[in-house]
Amino acid sequence: MGLIVQKFGGTSVADLDRIRNVAKRVAKTFDQGNDVVVILSAMAGVTDDLIEMANKVTSSPDKRELDVLLATGEQTTAALLSMTLQSMNYPAQSMLGYQAEVVTDHTFGNARILEIGASRIKDLIKKHNIIVIAGFQGCDTQGNITTLGRGGSDTSAVAVAAAIQADICEIYTDVDGIYTADPNICKKARKIKEISYDEMLNMASLGAKVLQIRSVGFAKKYNIPLHVRSSFSEEEGTMVVNEDSGMEQLVVSGVTHNKDEARITLKKVPDQPGVAAKIFTPISEADILVDMIIQNTRAGGETDLTFTVPKSDFESALAIEKTVAEEIGAEDVFGDRNIAKVSVIGVGMKNHSGVASIMFHTLAKENINIIMISTSEIRISCIIEEKYTELAVQVLHTAFGLDEE
Amino acid sequence: MGLIVQKFGGTSVADLDRIRNVAKRVAKTFDQGNDVVVILSAMAGVTDDLIEMANKVTSSPDKRELDVLLATGEQTTAALLSMTLQSMNYPAQSMLGYQAEVVTDHTFGNARILEIGASRIKDLIKKHNIIVIAGFQGCDTQGNITTLGRGGSDTSAVAVAAAIQADICEIYTDVDGIYTADPNICKKARKIKEISYDEMLNMASLGAKVLQIRSVGFAKKYNIPLHVRSSFSEEEGTMVVNEDSGMEQLVVSGVTHNKDEARITLKKVPDQPGVAAKIFTPISEADILVDMIIQNTRAGGETDLTFTVPKSDFESALAIEKTVAEEIGAEDVFGDRNIAKVSVIGVGMKNHSGVASIMFHTLAKENINIIMISTSEIRISCIIEEKYTELAVQVLHTAFGLDEE
């Protein structure tokens, strides 16, 4: 007996049969006496197809109009699921972004939710309806259609859950939860029963692509419990909750890896004020995201400076820095695509020393050289040679006691 | 220098190349110093595909949700055309039904437009934008998406033209105008330069499927000149205008035919009050549209009653009347699917006698038997044997002086 938000991703609504399965699951939850609000993605592949169509029109389609186009994807699945539920004699009604009053800023293609006027949703719930909301979309204060960016339906779901004060937000996807490491490279990876918002935030940004990172931030802010689970099984998935909620606190909750970055090093950079700005301003002007930055001061007023960028931006970043190096009088610029980032994550680290030393020691024992290190309160990341990625994840998983029993 | 509404049908926006052609035509009109508001249909076939998809979900999809689904078709083309115009450096902006404030009643699937809040469209025109409105769709006063029924984009176009007081509404389609008869069966058919709203209303309802009939009624009510023309050529099409606009008044403007009806006859119906109601109430309760009704009184208080229904409803109508005939004591019920209706239409008939006699004489000369007759102020229709349809259209076309010179 509760108010439950259920979000189904693109693979869960990929065709009419799967939509029927979703309808059965929603109906079951409703039959158990719950009020249910459903948030849907577009059918798997549809958003990409629409983007491809727009790119055939022009290489840089107008962003407002692209959002109008993309919004049809979720409109389609919302209508189809409502129809399916109705054909099963359940009182379902679809709502589009503007109908559900999902008000966003004006950033077409990557809009932020400003507020959700929940009164309309709540009214329909009171009349004992199942509400099916098109995810990923909202409208700005002028009534223009906006979309929330890749994975935006997760954020729609959590924002709606917050607005209507839902008891829980269930995220149905094609995996059955969050794992202690990628099961494809670490056979001993276990499904995590409970994880904190902060850990999940670090997991998401480091490569566990199950949840849109913004949705986790939203869930944390409004303290909405998330249940990440498979739409193809009845099994419990992973609960993402407040770390104070009495969950068992492991020192390390998971090991993640990311092969999507490359590094660039400027050698013997003159150690003068303003040099860092000269190095990074042209990079940000080229819309390239820099992740890690390490600076080692040498004797004699010179430093080596290393940073990482997405592999897809490696060539252009390298070209930019070759020009910069000449300007500022650095000795050399070189880069390396064959790197990977492995990270250990856990809220327990806050209260446990020694995690870093275990990590470094474990990697050293396998002769894995650490190229860069960065840390946060609940995360330690090391850049290593790409070829060692799988080995590193496996030995760290064992070292931190995460292996399946 | 004017305010022009241009409506493009499904074949005109069937793919990205055709949308590009539409964009060029719109741009040209804009470059000539006009303000342009475009109304679009969905890509040819898309609406049917969506209906088919809904019918796979359930044989009777919820009408509200079906409208949500169908509305994606026009949303797609409106976004794509706006993008295309923008990529050509024209200031275009799409508007969906609710954004253009096309307010309708609550009849999902066949909604009537109640009003169009033109202020928003006018504001954007003043800022020198090309407005691209998704046709066929509106919203009711609760903000639910509605659609206007088959061909509804024509009605959208005329209603918008009326609301913004456009100088003209151009209907771009895959034929180049209205013809004096169907050119497929009458080689001598000519394109009509000018035709009155009333004639067009009769043409549309009798089988010239170029314009949605409701749109013509709208155009007449608000006196919006329509220009029906081809989107694939620069040639002038047919103007549909007020009959007082100084147009040349032919006695007969066109000959139409319709093979979609069947007739049912009840023989020796007792001639008593209330009998007609007993015959037609169950038919209307079965949602079957009756077109013509003829009653011949016989001597002795009995009549023969004949009426026509759509061919698709023939079997069910016949079954209904067999039951009715027993109830009311009619002697027999029989039907005939092999009939056709040929009509001559012209506002000039109002002032010319003898049109009927020319029509009957012309058909008689070819030994074509007239089964039923109905007339209105500007139309005479005869039901004949279906096999004579083509011959009847051809000889009438010649008899009324419509043949191409």
C-alpha cells in the first residue's frame, strides 16, 4: 500500500510484446493496492534513429526543433502502454511532459528540471488512475518542448517521485542491479544489495552506465529510495539509499573501470602564474572535458603537467597543446591512448585509513604501474596501462573482500 | 505582400527530399515579402502505420491514447520542416496543436475546433518568423491532445487562416486541382479554374477526395479563398471562392461519381405513422450512415422504401432490415451492391431550369436505367447500375459542355 514510481528503459519497451510485459508488471503492482506512476523511455534505438534523421536534414539541427522531434519517441510508448493497460481493463492515462507540468529551463537538448507541478498528477491518482508519463521531456516556461539529455528518463522518474512524494522509485532496466565490478571482466562480481547515493554517483560517473548521474543527485537531494532492477525478472535488484539508512557499511563497495580516456603530458612547463590557464583555456573552448590533472614540480622552476581527456577528443586536444607548448616554451608534448582508469569506491573509506595503501600494494604486486592517482572522500582512482585493466579490477575486487562467496 | 497559409499533405512531405522541396517553396513565398504560416500532415502512410500498431495492441484502442499516438506523425514533420528551413537560414519555428492554441471539443479522433487563440501565432509572425504548425491535432480545454479526423490537416489550415485573417489558404496536394470529372474515367475532364464553396462541398461529399469537406465549410463560413494546387509543379490549381466573387457561372461545374454505396429496398411497407422510425432507428443505432431515401406510395396504403448505405455496412444493414421487415409486416427485403451514384453539380442550376431533364435524357439515350434520384439546390444525383458508371460520367460531361476544347 504505497505510492510507487516505476521507470522502464528503452529495452523494456522495445516492442509491443515487451510493452505488454511492462503492463502486466504495472498491473500487478496496482492490484497489490499501490498507486502507480509509470515513466517511460522511447523504444530502444528510436531516439538514435530520430537523431540520425535530423542529421540527414542538416549537420547541426536546430536544438529546439530536435527536441520536438525526439519527444515523439516517449509520446509513442506512453500512448501504447496506456492503451495496453486499458485493454486489460486498468484505468490508465498518458501524460506528456507539458501535461505533467515538468517545467525546465530553456537549455534544449539538455534541460534542467525547475519544478514539477504535481497537482495534476495527484488529482488523477486520487481518481484511482495509473498515470503513464512520457520520460525525457518537459517544457520551458514559454511552453516549448525540451528534453533532458541522454538517460533523462531516469531524472524524469526521480523528479516526479520527489514531486509527488512517492515512497520509492523503481528503475527497471536490462541489468538486474548494480554490481561490485563489471561482471564481464570480473567473474566474481556480486550484485550489491544496498548502496549509498554518493557511492552510486561515483559509480555512475566512472562507467557503471545503469543510471543517469543527474537522477542520483536528485534522488539524494529529495531522499527518494531508488530500486534498480531488471524488467525481465522478479528478482530484487539494488537499493540506492541514504547512507544513514542503517545499511551495512563496507569499506569498499565496488571497483569500476573506464577505458574511454587518454592522457596528454606537457614536459618541462615553466612554473609561472597564468601558465595553467594558457594550457586549459583553449581545451575548454574546444568543448573538451578534462577529467584528471596532475602536476609534478621539478627542481628549477619547471613542472611536468599531465591531464586526461575523452579518447574521442584526443587528437584535437593533442594538436591544441602542441601550439600551446610552443607559446609557453614547454619542452615537449606527448600523449597516450592506451590507458585506463580503475577506481575503488566506498563510503566506508571516510572512516577507514589504509584503503589507498592496499590499492597501491595490490597493483604493485601484479607489476601494474600507476601512472596517475586522484582521490575524493569516497573514491580512489588510478590511471594504469590499458592492457592491465581486467587484471587490476579482478585483484582489487579480491583484495577488498568483494568476491562472491 | 500578404499573409499566406500553406498546407502540405502527406505525399508532399513523404520523405526528407520532399520536405526539402516544401522548404524551398515556403522560402520562395517568404522571399517574395509574404508572411507564411505552414500547416503539415504526417508523412504519407505514417498515420496508417500508427493505427495498425495500435490495433496490434488491442482491437479497440482507447481513443484518447490513440490521439496521443497519432499526433506524433505531424509533430515529426513539423520539426523536420522547421529544421530544414533553419538550415537554409530562414527563421522558422514549429508549433504543435496545443502550442498554436487550437482548442477543440472532447471528441477524440474526430474533434471539432472550438477556437484558435491566434495571438501567439501572430506574435511570432510579427517577429518575422515562418510558423510551421502540426496539422490534424488540437487540444481540448483540459489540455488533452485531440485529432480532427481523416484529412483534418485541411481543416487545421483553414481554421488557422480564419483565425489570423490570412489573405489566402493554399492547399498543396498530389493532384493539380479540382477537375470537372475524374480524369481516370473521363479523358475529356478539364481542371476547374474557379469553383464556389457550395459546389466544392458537393464535390467533396460525392467523391472528389481532394479536400476534407469540413475544411470547405470552414472556408465558406469565414470567406477564406482556397487555392488547391500541386506541390510538385508551379502551375496554378483551382480557386475555391465565394460564388459572389464574380466567377464565371456555368450551369454545371462538374460530374462526380461514387461506387461506395449499396441499396436496400423494403417492399410493401404498411403506410402507417412511426414505420419510418422503426426502419431507420436500428440502422442509426448501428452507426450506419444512410445517404439517399426514396419512398414510393402504392395504392392501398402500402409503400416501397429504398435507401442507400455504405457498401462496407451493406451486410449488417440488410440483416437488421430483415428483422425489421418481419416486425412491421413488410412483404420482402432485398438489396443490391452493384449500384453507383453519378451527380452533376453547379451553382448555375439555381437559375437554370432543365438541367434535370437534360441529365435524364442523356442517360436514357444510352439505355442507362435510373434507379433512384435525389436533388438539392445545386446538385442532381442518380443511382444507376454500377457497370454504367464510366459511360454515364462521360456522356454527362459532354452533354453539359464540360469537355476540353
